[in-house]
Amino acid sequence: QSALTQPPSASGSPGQSVTISCTGTSSDVGGYNYVSWYQQHPGKAPKLMIYEVNKRPSGVPPRFSGSKSGNTASLTVSGLQAEDEADYYCGSYAGSTFYLFGTGTKVTVL
Amino acid sequence: EVQLVESGGGLVQPGGSLRLSCAASGFTSSSFEMNWVRQAPGKGLEWVSYMSSSGSIIYHADSVKGRFTMSRDNAQNSVYLQMNSLRAEDTGVYYCARLSATAIGSFDYWGQGALVTVAT
């Protein structure tokens, strides 16, 4: 059971866009359209931002978007705002392993 | 309002046991698949355990298989994580998380977390 691979960090200036990748295998990310993204501020519980690859829960701003190609999923945050500075984790249903999270990416708003 | 509140965390010696509780409100926990997710200090999220809505199906991560088990008390609208043979690497914040019934394959509500410290 290995975690999905994310870059450790990403950054952008306010108003810019940042894209985070999440690489797995055909047994998880590539095998199912059940990729989710979570935002976690320091000392807080994770918050669901994207589900089923590209769907947004009610209340999540449309500047958060998701996509997938093969074994790699991506989260894009457009029009970066100061409050977007947080850790982001992808997650995927993984069949017999059940569920895997990504290694996490710290997003810094410059 | 949906809420999940964990309790039962604390300091325990290696080899010891601890039982975490997760009290649900704002929904009937027996109607949902419930999970435990943990986070070691300064590290990422790790899925730990899953229990089906009926309670008949339970999965555990390989890292805790044979040592941890989930249970639920529908009358108390609560789920539990019994942790035995604890190791230093089990240290971290343990979150109770609800698997969404509509947002397939995602955790839509999380508790605030319970800190478990395994040390002498």
C-alpha cells in the first residue's frame, strides 16, 4: 500500500493559478473515477474540495477544478487567494487496498 | 448540522491499548459507511479503517491489521476504534470521517481529531 505521489510544494501569486498533480497506478487513480481532493489548514481537519475527479461540493468556489488523465489526477486553483494557502491531499478509491491518500502538497500564496 | 466528535485519545505506552469513540450528530451513522483516518505529526493522511453501514464489512490498512478493529453502537449513534498492541508509529491525530453517500468515494464530513501518543 503506497501513497499516491504529489509534489511537496507549489506556489503562486494572488490571482495566478496553481496546478497540483497526483500520480497513482491503474489500480487506483487510473482504474476508477473516484478521485477526491482535500484542503487542510494547520491544526484543522481536512475539507472535501473535489470529488469524482471534477465535481465540487456545495460551497466550494468554482476556481477549484479537477481533472484526470490516465494514472494522474490534477487539481487547479485559479485566481489564487490568501485563504487558499494550505496543504492539499488527493485521495482515490483503490480496490482491494480500499483507499489511498496522496503524499500532500503545501500551497503557498506569495 | 452534521457533526463528528472524537474522544478517547491520550498517552499510552508501547504495547498498550486505547479505544477511540466518534459520536455522530445531525445524521444517523448507521446509514453511512464510516472510517478512521490518521495523521502522524507533520506527515500526510493515512486511511486506517472502514466499516459498512450495516457493520458487517470491515476493512483495515495493512499497517494496523490484526491490531485495530472498528465497531459501532447504533443506539449511541457512535463508531469506535479499538487499538491494541500500540506502537510508536501509531502516534498521530485520528480522524473519524464519513464516506459520502452521494459524492462517491470521498469523505464529506470529518471530526476535529483525537491525538494518540504512544511513548514510554
